[in-house]
Amino acid sequence: MAVPTVATYSAVALVAANTSFKDLIDAGAGAGSIKIRDAADVLLAQIPLTDPCGTVNGTTGQLTITPSGRDESADATGTAAYGEFCDSNGLVHLSLPAQAGSAAVSGKIVINSLSIVAGGPVEVLSATVG
């Protein structure tokens, strides 16, 4: 085996870890959300999640988060820097850097545009963990 350059987990470990993470987001009375923030931590938008918040691939362990819609009216104008994955009580369980695009990128939250305008729509196109 070659010397690893990054942490390498077994699929069994990833399934267990990401299932536990999914359960944290799903805890509480309602669905969780993703809060989109700029580099100064200003809340730009909040995207609701489905309940359950996504699915864990039983082979790879990858968690795919599923938004239930988009934020039709952004809270503030700014450049999206990261997204916070929160349970229904607003408790943050994970923060991921934001990236504009249309294809899934593991470890990043992919949104329609990093340039957010107050009152405008914001859509999460992809959010994968693991």
C-alpha cells in the first residue's frame, strides 16, 4: 500500500460517521437548514432541508444533503464564503466552504452564485460530505 497523503477511512467508518452526522441534523422537531454566510459571518441566506436531511451511500459512505427548496428572499447582500449545516434548533454541526457551480464537490457547498443580493433567490445545488 502506498503511503497516504490524506486521511483515509474505510467505507464502514464513513457510513457510520455520516449516518451519525445526518441524525444530528435531523434531531429536533423540524427540518434542519443551511445558513449561507460571508467572510465576516453575516447571514446572507437560509436554505431549508428535507427531513430526513439526506441520504448516506451504503457503499461509499458519502452523505448527500437534500435541500427542500431555496431561499426566495436573501437576508443580505454579500459574497458567500461558507455554509453552516444546522439542526432545527439552529445548532451548527458543520461548516463547509462555498463554491459557485452546478456539479457536486465533496467537502464544499455548491450554490448557484457566490454573489448574493438581498431579496433575491439563493439555491444550494449540491452539498456532499465524505
